[in-house]
Amino acid sequence: MKTFTAFHNTLISRLAGLAMALLFLQTNLTATTWFVNDNAGGANNGTSWTNAFTDLQSALAAAASGDEIWVAAGTYKPTSGTDRTISFAMKAGVAIYGGFAGTETMLGDRNVAANVTTLSGDIGTANDNTDNSYHVVTSSGLTSTARLDGFTVTAGNANGSSPNNSGGGMYNTSSSTPVVANCTFSGNSAADGGGGMYNAAASSPAVTNCSFSGNSASSIGGGMYNVFSSPAVANCTFSGNSASSIGGGMYNVFSSPALTNCTFSGNSAADAGGMYNDSSSPALTNCSFSGNS
């Protein structure tokens, strides 16, 4: 009887393992890589570099959970029109990678520094931020299976009424926890807070190897503004960000972000140029603050 029970348990265990393996295989077999290149010719159906989509929105519309989007160097805008509320809305389970020359066959072949891939909110009149996108990138209710990796995010101007007054570069809400890696947030602005990035409503993205520079807020948190959110921020730099009121580099309220190996330099505000904490308990490990005012 014991022998039968042991055999039965072993069989069940092996069948369960086989089922998991088949599920994993099926997921990988059905996952698709979509290609984007603003200079592509061909069929423009996103199936290869030759036939790449010429705009990122088309790839986002086509992508499903488990898919990847590879984006070649260039400048991509949320819309070719003038609707400021349109953003690049991240999708559940979709990883978006920039930094490609447009010939790579493996993710590891890309060079983010050499192949600058820009997501720009400069819609409407060129170089006039009064009509720019309120948010360049947005996420809502996502998990860490959603990823933004290898982009320069710039020219978002959140100067509307709430919620379009925060998060010029990126706006995360509704417990959203995407991965944001190897990105630069620069030249974004907000009327309220979070010129570079705004995290609200228990949104705690994992932000790694990113730089926040030259972002501004007319009120608080020029670089990043966290409210009831606790992002994990590692190996990031906050430099030259400004807030007219409080927290040039970062402003935290009812938040407990974890910061590791981060630098805050040359940020400015009327109060707390580097970081301001209101009813917050950030955990800082090996972080440095210099030249903030």
C-alpha cells in the first residue's frame, strides 16, 4: 500500500511538472517580437526589421501579454495630431525595448547609448511645449511583467487640470508596478508635481539604471513625485531638476521608496533641493547628495 501511494504521488508530481512545462512552452511559442523603425519600408506590419511598424502606437496596439517590442533609434511621438491626452500607454505583460540600430537578432546586441531612442511629447508646434503631451508614457494597474527599457523620455508637459497636472514624463497609477530600466527622463515638466515621473495610488515601479535630469515642477517634486507609493529606485541619478516649491529632486508624501546607489546633485527648490519627505520613511542605501540648493 505504501509503495502504491509513493508511486501515485510521484506520478502526480511528474504530471504536474509536465503540465507546467507544456504551459511554459506554449507561452513562449505564442510570444511575438514586434519591430518598430521610423525609417522602415516594406509592408510595415511589424513582423521584422524590414517590415517594421513606423510608429510605436501600432506596435502597442498589436502586442499581447508575453510579447516584446523592439524599437530602433529615432524619435517617436504619442500622436501625429494635437490631442494632448494621448500617451504611450504600457500594456500588461508587454516589454518595450529601445536602443536598436535596426538589424539586431538578439536583445543583447542592442546599444542603448549609441542608438538613442526617444519618446517625445513634442506634438503640435515643434519646440513649443504649451501644446505638448500631458504625459509621454503612462501605466495603470500593471505588474512587473510590463517593462520600459532603453528610452529617452522627454518633452512631456503636464500643465492641465488633474490628473493632467502631474507626471509629464511618466504617470503611474492604480497600483502599477512596471519595470523601468536604462531610461533617461529629461526636459519634462508638470504644473503640480513629478515633472519626470509621478507615482500615485500604491504605484511602486522598479526603476533601475535611469537618469532624471532637467525636469521641473511648478510646485513639488521636479524629478520624481511619490504619493502613497513606494518605488524601488536603484543606480539612478537625479541632477539639475527643479521645483518652485519643495523637493527639486524628489518629493515623497505618505510613501516609503527604497533607494540604492542613487545620486542627487545640482537639484533646486525653494525648500529641500535634493529630497523632501512628508509623512514618509524612505530607505536610503549608499546614496549621495551634493550641490543641491
